[in-house]
Amino acid sequence: MIDRSAPASFDWGPPHAVNPISGTAARGFIGFVQGSSTVVMLVGVAVLGGYALHRPILTTLHPTLQAMSVLTATGLILSAIAVSASSLGWRRLASLSSTLVLALSLTILFSHTITGADSISAPLAAHLFGYDPALAGRTSIATATGLMLIAVSVLLSARAHVQSTAVGDACAGLAGLISGLALIGYAYGVRDLYAFNPFNTIALHTATALFLLALAAIVVRPDRGTAAVIASTLAGGWPTRRQLVVTLLIPVLGAFLLRATDAQKVGPGMAMALLVSLTVAVLILLILRDGRVQNDLDRERRSRNAILTQARTVLERDLAGRVEALDTETRERLKAEDALRQSQKMEAIGQLTGGVAHDFNNLLTVIRSSSELLRRPNLPEPRRLRYVEAIATTAERAAKLTGQLLAFSRRQSLKPEVFDVGQSVAAITEMIGTLTGARIRIAVRVPDEPCFVDADPSQFDTALVNMAVNARDAMSGEGTLTVTVGPSAGIPGANSSSAPADGFVAVEITDTGTGIVVSDLERIFEPFFTTKGVGHGTGLGLSQVFGFAKQSGGEIRVASTPGKGSTFTLYLPRVAGMSRVAVVASEIEPLVDGHGTCVLLVEDNTDVGAFAAQALQELGYTTVWATDGPQALAELAKDAGRFDVVFSDVVMPGMTGIELGQEIRKRYHDLPVVLTSGYSHVLAQNGTYGFELLHKPYSVEQLSRILRKAATWQRRRRILNG
């Protein structure tokens, strides 16, 4: 990244440095590259002019110095062009010039390898310019090597790879080291640094030009490599630039002191002491400056870390509070939804109470009358059998009615399952008839094809009851209620693109009541909205229907004509690809003789216990009666092997039948347990825990079959176990 203040006309390619670059430093680098290239080109042109004009002073700059060769001058001019073109983004020119320099330097090195010296430069000067070969300069190995390294550096700088940039900087650095040693040799009068093999001999202006080109090659791309570190606007950029300047000034200062010593202005010891003292002072200042900068940076870093830590702590605390509040809100919402569903169901149950009480009084009337008639003496056998059959049929109807009521009122969360709407409607029709009363005629139309949906059956039944209650009240207890079930491709007026692929199942409930006024149509599904008088409804019934439809992915629509009636249509997404399972009623099996099967009967109710014991004894079972769980465990402790099966009630004081069964399973795992219950909230919530269950009220045939089945299973296990 380069500052906006940097020249935008230079094509430096995609930046690879992660550090931002100072625009001022970048412009300084570009200016240095162009200035150095210009100086080197002028030096090269002057040397070639000296050869052309036969002016030795131009080739040596000083009569006592080594002359620059024609090949060296040409190589310096081409290198300067390559470096300058690279900084301006002229990559083709830079590559071409660098390639020519590389070829020239390799040719010179090849000549040194074959002949042991530069055998090209002198003949070339004589041939091109007629110059005296004895006065012509020759290119040393050091000069050729420096030109080659600079050419490689410029070629690599055109590539975007980080590795290429690093290798290019290394090549330019080596070229600077070669020329820098030669310059130090000239400055300090150490001939071995510029006139010793392989520096035999590098001219002063050649060393100067190579050193300038090496520095220019390093900083030719300010956005990459070493130049990016020097030009960085981060904390390390400015100290790096300052220390480099001071470092380069130290050898210059040493050269001045050496000249002063030669002029006998100061002694050699004084000059060395001054140089060392100044160097140490400068280094101490730089170290202290860098230490202060590092302290400032560390202080800022710690301050920012403290701020970030505090912000993170506040954020985590705030997040924890929000999560806790959300959890609390979610729990309260779930409780409210559950309470609302239960309130809606309880309202429907309240509507059922009157009808159920009326039906039970009718059933009890039949049972009581039939039992009184059976007490009459000399009753003919056909009439006695008819009364007995009436009692049995009425008891069966009562059991069915209580079973429906318990299933309807069970408190549970939404549990969607696939069921056939037609069968469900047909099964609940009797309850709806009890709800609406005898003066309302109910017509049910169910298609022959199955109509499966994936919804909560209990909530579906509740929705039907609520719509039936609404229809009953609209008809003032007299009229016709028609329930129609059928498939539907879509919902009228709804977007067809959002409809499920299998369509819907439509449940229509039509009444012949007073209808709904237009102003109330938009509000009838609002909770607690009702047009009934005080004490005749809470306004939760239709809101339950609306909520159930939405939760099941369906809709509820209503069409009404005041004075003629209303039609509520419940749409539920249809589940295709299933067939209706035919339920074939099995023939009633005859009574099964117990054949001495021993039953441990556990029943706390005296009447039910006495009846069950007597019935089992008449069927050939051997019975031991215990009135609670601890007594049953005591009987088993005496001799558990004598019992073939345990028959226990669920709801008992103290230890329940489920707890007893679990204890028996733990102690006598081969002894089967059969439970019986009219209704248990534990069984409703958690199931039967794996035990066989016989629902009350039960018949003698049902009791005999389930005990015989359990005892047979237990005997088979004893035989298999040896």
C-alpha cells in the first residue's frame, strides 16, 4: 500500500508488502534512482567521449587513477537505463537493457576465465576509436561481477514473487558491497581493496557508479522488499532510515579524519579516538531513541489491550445477560402458549360437560333399570339374557365415552404425527353429537380415499370441537351441522406457488345458524373476542383453531351469510404416498381356562379386588390378593416361584403399580407384570414403562386373555432356560 501522495503515474504492479509506504520516502527513492541513473549515464558518456576524442583525462578523471574501459562505460550506461526504466514502469526497456548488460558481463568473465585477463576492451577501443591500447582501460572481474549482479537484480524486480524480490535485493547488495569496498580502499588509501586480485584494478569512477547503481537497484521498487522496510510508515520505518544515514556517514567521517592525520593536523591516536568516540555517541543516541520508541509502542499496545479486554468483558457480560433474558422470555412464552392451549382445551371440555353428564345419566339409567329387573324372581331366561346384554353394551359405551374424554383432555405438548383425517372425524362424531345435543342433526361426509396429514391429532380434535361449539351456539341448539372432508389442490385466494406439492386436506364445517356480520369477520379469530353474553364463552375457541392451522402449515377460512349460516374450512397440508390400514375386528375369543395359573393380584379397592379375585377363581386361576405394594413384595419374598404373573392396579396409596412393577423386574426379572388403570397422569405423560396395560373398565374375557398371554410367555422362558 502506498500513500495517496505518492505519484500515481508509476506502474509498480500489485503491492506485496504488508506495510504502508510513506509517499515522501517513495518520491525520494524515485528521485534518487533517476538522479543516480543520470549521473552514471553522464559518466559513461564522458568516458566514451574521452576515447573518441583521445582525451585520457576523461577516461581516468585523474592522471594517477585507473582508466575506465569501453565495455565498462557501455555496461554502466545500459545499467543506468535499465534501473531508470524499471522505476518508471517501462518493463520491456528495463528487461532489454538488463539482458544486454548480463550478456556483456558474462562475456568479460568468460574472457577472464579463458585468457586470465580482459582481452576485449583494449582491442575494441583501438578498433572503434583508434585509441592507444596501452592507455585503454580494462574491465576487472569485480566490475563485471557487479554489472552482472545489478542486471539480475533489475530483471528480478519486475516479478511479483516475494522470493524474487529477496534474491534481487541480495544481488544488488552484493554489487554495493563490491563497489563499496573499492571506495573505502580509495578513501583510506588501502590499495588492496581496489587493486588486489580480483580487484585488479577497479577505477574510482567505476566503483562510484556501481555503488550508486546498486543503491538505486535496491530502492527501485519502494513497495517491495528492503525498500518497503525503509520507506514504511510504521514504527520501524523512520528509525531504519535514520540509522542507515548515520551508518553511511561513519566511513565518510573516518575518511576526513584520515585526511586530517595525513596533513598532520591531528595525530593518528587522536583521529582514532575521535572516530570511536563519535561512533559510540551516535550509537548510544540511536539506542536511547529506539528504546523510547519501543516503550511508547509497548505502552500504546498495553493500553489498547486493556481497552480491548475491558470491552470484551463488557460485551461478554452484556451477551450473557441478553442470553439469560432471552432464555427467560422463551420459557415464559412457552409456558404462556401451553397455558393458552390448555385454556382453549378446557373451554371445549367445559362445553362437553353438560352433554357428557346427560349421556352418562342415560347410560346409568339403562344399567340401573336392567339390574333391578334382573332381581325380579321367576324372570324368563330370554329376558334375563336381554337385560344382561343391555348392561354389558351400556358399560362398553360408557367406557368408550370416558376414553374419548380422557384422550381429549390430556395435557401434552404438540406432537405431530401422520393420521387419516377422515377416520379421525368419523371417530369423534359421537362426541360432537353429545356436545351439540339431540336437536342438531349431524351429517358427516368422508371420502373413500385416505386423506393423511402430519399434525397433532389431539389439537385437531380440539379444533373440531371448538368449531362445532361455535356452530351449535350460532344455531341456538337446533339445525343441521355438516362436516365434509376432502382433498384440495390449493387455498382459494392464496399464492399457488407457496402451496405444497401434494395439496391440502380441507375440513368444512357448515351450519344453518344466524351467520356472522361483516364487521366481525376480521376479529373472530382474535383471542378473547366473543359476541356471546357473559358466562357463555371466553373467546378462546376459534383462536385455538387459528393457531393450530398456522402451526401445522395450513389455513383457516370462513364464509358467512347473515341469516343463512357459516362455513369454516380448515386447510392442512396433505401427506401423500400412504394407504389406509384396514382395521379388522378380531372375533371375540371364548373364555380361556386358567388351568391353575397362579396370579398375584394387587388391588387397593375392595370391591374391584373382590370381583377380580372371584372372576379369576371361576376361570380356573389360583389367586393371592394383596392390597398394596409392600404386601405384594412380602408375598413374593415368601416364594416367588409359585406365581406365574402379577396383576396390579397403577394408582394405589404409597407405592404405585409402576414402582411395584419396576421393583419386581429388578428382583424377579422373569416374572411378568400386567398393570391396570382407568386413568393415570403418569401413564399419560410417560407411557407404560414396557409393562402390559389393561384399561379399566375391562371385561372378564379381556382379563383372561391378557393374563393367559403373560403366563404362557413366562412358562416358555422357564422351559428355554432349563
